[in-house]
Amino acid sequence: MKQKKCIIIGAGIGGLATSVRLAALGYEVLVLEKNRLPGGKMQQIERDGFRFDTGPSLFTLPHLVTDLLALGSTPSDLTFKFNKLKNVCRYFYDDGTIINVPEKPEDFAREIEIKTGEPAANILNYLKTANDRYQSSADLFIFNPLKNIISSVRNKKPKELKPMLKVKPLRTMHKENQISFRSPQVIQIFDRYATYNGSSPYKASSMLNMISHLEHNEGAFFPEKGMYSIVEAIFHKALSLGVKFQFDTVVNNLISEKTASRK
């Protein structure tokens, strides 16, 4: 049986992950990348014996990477290691306020109350809502092919979809955060999650407020060798599965068989 072939444009995290999954399914995969290295926005700078990550600086849902590395008939030697952060991040404000973000939601809520006066209960209720929405929608919209959404919804029990019924999709993230919190500083904290996918909290749907669930309820992590080690681990996994990479290659257009035949 002739092996199926495919070409992937871009060796960012999405392109790398896709190449691994397709190669594990038996496809012959070629990845075309305009830059000289894989990673897309996730890169690193090495200078004078020091290494600096560029691009993403926080790591959530680490099992998605370890699951990827375990694909294929010969799972990778899982040397990729990461640790859960005890302090996720730290916010600095012009008035001198500094807010630490401990790994436990209860501690985070207490820190918020001490530093801003925002009741801890408001933070915990907000994160519970984010969790409920995520649990109701992740299997349908994130980890599920679009063509299977209708059949997947039918397999869900009504109570599992209930949190989704409370979502007001036309309400923006910022508007919902204004309703949920009274502190401008706290509103700003939760507005920032829109930037994770390049959105504006003043335009994006309030549905995206569930992003905060990943960082505060699921936890944030950091690879032992820095963020770029995620790229390196997946890239080497792809190579082990026979994926071919062509760097310094710009794709200007696509020509289909139908287009070619017309010429």
C-alpha cells in the first residue's frame, strides 16, 4: 500500500505537534519553515553563557507534551522534565502594589484580598465558574475535531452542559470581569488572559475567561531547561519518526491539482 504524504507549513509548536501525530499514523511528512530553526514564536537567545527564552513564558497542560512524546511504536526516552511552579507569577502596579500568585487558588484569593480589598470569595467563585465552563466545553471545542461536535454534544448529559447555558457569548471578557470584581487591579489581572491568544478583552467573548482556569486551577509549570526545550523535545521526536524538515523555505502560494490542470 502506497504511503500517504503530507506537507505542513510552519514548524511552530502547532506544526511540530501535527507532524508527530501524522507521522505516528504512518504518513510521510515534510515540514516547510521560513526560519532557520523550529519553534515559531517560541525561541531562545544564547549569549555569554546565558540562555534567555523569547515568546511564551508559562507552561500549562504539560500532559499534552508528554502524551505527544509517547506516540509511535518506540516512545521517546522521556528526558523532558518540568516542575510545577510554587509562585506562578508576580504583578507590579504603578502605585507600588505587588501581587504574588501562589499555586493554590485559596492562597491566591487571600493574597488578592490582602493587597486589593477584593473579597477572596469573589476570586474563588470566579475560578469555579471558569472550571465549570472548561469542563463542559474542552472535550467539545478544544480536544475534538469540528466535524464531531454535534455527535459529541448528543453524548453529553444535560447537567454536563449546564454551565455552558449560563454563558453570554455577546458579553465581552472585560464586561464580565467588571461585573465579577470591584477592584480595577483584579479586573486588569483577569483581562490579560485575552492576550494569550492575541485577543482584546474589550472585544473577545466572555467565554474566554475560562483560560484562567488552566493557570490557577490546573496549575502552571516550567521546563527544567527552559521553554525552548519543549520545541527541542517535540522536534527530536518528529525526527525519530522520520519527519523531514526544510528550513529557510518561504511558501508563497499553493497550487492545487485543479489549478495546475487549468494552466
